[in-house]
Amino acid sequence: MSAQEFLDLYKQMEALLDEKYGESAGRRGNAVTRFINEPAGREYRDELDLCREVRNLLTHNPEMEGRPVVEPAPALLQTLRDAVERLEAPPTVMQFATPVSNLMVTDFSQCTLSVMESMERRGFSHIPILLNQQIRGVFSVSTLFSYMLEYPNQGLDLSTSKVSDFREFTSIYNHTCERFMFMTPKHTYWDAQKAFENGSSPQKKRLVAIFITKTGDERGQLMGMLTPWDIIGQEEIPHEDSGRNHKKK
């Protein structure tokens, strides 16, 4: 019976991958390969490679003298169950993100020095600038660096300056060596993991944060924030009360 259960689970996984990648039925084998080479299935790579071999044996040479040529081990059956469960209900970005209620945020009217002191005290490297619950920029540790390079001879009193004085360098799209992106709450953990991994290539600015908004862009209400530390290398869905935040590492 384990052989038939194995084949049923494998077919179920193929069907889910067919839907995930939009592959035709004749190319489902390619969908499995694609799955195990992406963040979504990387943790199952070795096991699913073995599952493919077992599946081929059971499909092309199912029986010998009335008995299955291979009896799948319980561990392989569990691997397929886990993969099917993940594909049916993948973890969402909000399960890993720091919710907006736990984020340190600021606005353009705040004193620059006070914001920087809070960042240093709490170990934060990037602070969203909000207006009406929408992101209007990010104040980061590189903001002052960019300002001083642009205006090396201009005096600056941090105790009297406001965040608004650095508006030119806090725009989401105007950070010199880092970038940000947006996702909706429906995006998955794997979407975020892939974005951070691709964002680490030398050809691109470093992706340092993903903002989760209702609309998936800066026009939507901010719901949470993800950094690479929330995603890369994580295997389990964190507890809702884990208290993670956008701390620098």
C-alpha cells in the first residue's frame, strides 16, 4: 500500500506544481526540477531527487512476481506529505515580517538627532518614514553619509535639523547603495527569500528591506517589514509573539 500512496502523493505534488508554474501536463517533470532548484523546494532537494528515482521505478517497473519492485520508506512518504502541505498552503510573508505595530517609524517633522539616538539605542538600521500610514521614504545609516558627500561644505546641526532636511536622500528610490521593494500580504516566504537572494548579486543594489502593504506598492497602507535576517536560512514559521524587528546584525 505504501507504493500506491507514494504514487498518489507524487501525482498530487505534480498537479500542484503544474498549477504553480503554469506548466503543461507533459512538462510536469520539469516543474519538479524547477521546484527543487528554487528556494521553495531547496530544503527537499535530496529527498525529492530520490523520490523521482523511486517514482520512475514504480511507474515503469511497478511489480515483479506480483509485488512492487520498490517499497518507499516512511521518510520518503513524509517528505511528499510535507511538500504537498507546503504547496497547498505556503507560508506568507506576514508570518515572518515584523508587523507595523512593532516597527520603529518616524515622520518628516522629527528631530534628526533624536531619531538617530533611538536607532543607535535600539540597534535599528532602517526606519520607515510614514505619512497617513503610507511610506514616504526610509531614514537609514547611509542617509547622513549621502548628505555629506553631496554637501561637504554645508554646516549641519543635528540637534536642530529635521528628518525633512534629508528628504532628498530618504526617497525609496534614491538610496545610493541599497534598495527596497514592496509585496502584498499574499506573497509567500519563498517569494521574499528569492528576492533577497537575487538582490545580493554584484550587478544590483543590495536589497535591504521588503515593505508589505495592502496594495503591494508605496500607495498602500504599511502592514509590515522584512529584512534578510527574517528570511534567509529560516526553515520554520516563527511564533506570532517572537518579537523580531528590523535590527541590524
